[in-house]
Amino acid sequence: MAARTIVGAVALLALIGVAVYLLAQIPWEFTVAGVLALAGILLAVGHDAPDAL
């Protein structure tokens, strides 16, 4: 494996770890509401778009 691939994988794991740590700091209700809000925004914005993501 190339060094660039290893560094990228470690950076991605670090970002995911920070996100999980921060999500653990708030009540689970806010996490669920945030995910539902983001899904609703994506649904509203990408309704007629062929490539919403």
C-alpha cells in the first residue's frame, strides 16, 4: 500500500472517530433529529435533480 493511501485511511478514521465522539456528547434525540433534518433537506433539494448526491 502506498503511503498516501495509508495517510488517507488514517485521516478518514480520525475524522470518523471525532464525529462519533462529538455525537456521544449530545443527547440521542438531537442526533436523531439532526439526521432526519438532513435527510429532509436532501429530499427537498434533490427532488427533481438527477444527481442529488
